[in-house]
Amino acid sequence: MKKFASIFFLIVTLNSFAQQFPQYTQFVFNKIGYNPAASGTSPNALYEVIFGGRTQWIGFENNPKSAFVSFNYNFVPTRSFKKWHNVGAYIAQDNNGAFIHNDIWLSYSFHLMVSRKMLLSAGIFAGTKQFRLNNSFLDPNDPAIKNSSRSLFAIPDVVPGIRLSSKKFFMDFCVQHATVFSQRGIGGAIGSPSKVVLNYNSSIGKKFKVNDFDNLQIALNIRGSFRMLPTFEINVMNYYNRKFAVGASVRSKNFAAAIIQFRMLKNLSIGLAYDLSINRMFRPAAHTGEIMVSFSPLFGGELGKETTQRILDDCSF
């Protein structure tokens, strides 16, 4: 019975989400993974290293798992600036039972100051997507499995995005699977092969200064395909003295979450999220855990110090 329930829920999950990128509760922390245009938005942070992972429905057999690691570096003029470039790399894995997706991208983004307090950014991921089947979950005598490839690389995989941001506001939009239309590529095809649907990912956020120590941040993420209704997730965070943050998040009718983020060292920040299932998964597997780690002078989109070496304001969110 447990095995049957596991297969049933995995089928539902795969039909709903396998064609979208992995979804994280701390989507502002991992803003680069949601939109390549968000890479390098702060000219005062020359580099960023971010990695993290998420385990969904802890204790449930063959539960979804995802992980990522990213690095980016800014090329900024040494004096006054109005534009700069950023390059980096992003590697991610999404594991849903028998199906594994690996993304390997190089990234480039261009940032232009359109005013003293507003930044316009455009970015792109370019690389490859690997589709894999985990044989341990499948019957090798099944004709559909026997005639299907176990692993393939879809090339090229391109993700374009744009972003408008300031210290108190941001909005962005990107398109996923812009060049990958099916699970076919180097190595053969999976299934018939299965089609990959064009997806979009958009976020908007706003900061409010409560007092000299507290800054309230509200962010909304909207994502989905152009063939179905989108999913919504809203984050509410309070950042205290650029060192500690607590918040909550709600994702459609699926999860309610608690979030804690803190700066341990000058350039080291950690974010933890606990998600509670608020749908039918509450009884079989209510718990989901997530962790993210960042090596960067930024915390919550802001520097640890007010003053910078740049003439213009740092307008990153």
C-alpha cells in the first residue's frame, strides 16, 4: 500500500512540477537561480558563492530532493560607474523518484544604471540539461523502459531574464525551457519522447523601513507554464540590523513555512526554512526542510556597512 501511494503521489508531482525548475521557499536568497539577470546586481559585491538544498516530504518514500551551487563575479569600473558586467556558473539537480534533471549553465548579465536609484539588468543562462532515469525504480522488462534512453543531454539550454531593481524594490521575469522542447538530445530520447513545456518565472518585492534596526521585506513569486494557471508564493521577512532575519511564507494551498536567516561572519550568511504541508500530504509527510549558505558581503540584498567606495548608491535588492 505504501509503495502504491508513493507511486501515485510521484506521478501527480511529476505531472505538475517536473517541467518547472526546482522551487525554493527562500527564493529571494536564491534569486540568481530564479533569474540570471539577478546575478551581480550589487557592484560592491565583487563575487558571490551560494549553495543550498531542499528535501520535500521528509520520511516519504522516493520524496523529491533538489540542490544547487552557484558562483558569479562582477567586472566593475574602479571609479564612477553606470554599467558593468557579471559572469558566473550555476549547477542544479532536481530528483523526483525515478526522474533526475541536472542543469549546468554558464551565466552572463549586463547591468545599467537608468537613474541614480534604479538598475536595469538583463541576463542569460546557457548550457545543457541532463535528463536521467533511475533504474532502481523501474522494471527493466517493461517495453517502454527497455526502448527508452537512460540518460541524455539536451543542448543548448538557454534561459533569458530581465530585472528592474533598487534598494527598496525589484521586479523580474524570465523564460525557462526557451530552447529545450522535449526530452530528446545527445544520448537518445526518454519516452515518446516527453514534451517539455515553456515556462515563465516572475517575482516582485518591496522593502519597508520600520525603524533604525528593522526592515520589512515582502516578496511574491509567480511561476508556471503558458498552458496552465500559475502558482503563487509570498514571503514576508523582517531583517534586524543586517545580521538576523525571521519570516514566513505561503505557497498556494501546498505549504506554510517559517524562515530564519543570519549572518555568522562578515561574508557568511545562512538561511533555514521549515515547510509544513497544508494539503493532503499533511498526514503521510508533513515536513520539508531547506538550507542555503552564501559567501558574500550582502545580507538581505544589503551591505554590512552604509558607506561604499562607489560614487553612486548601491541599488541592489
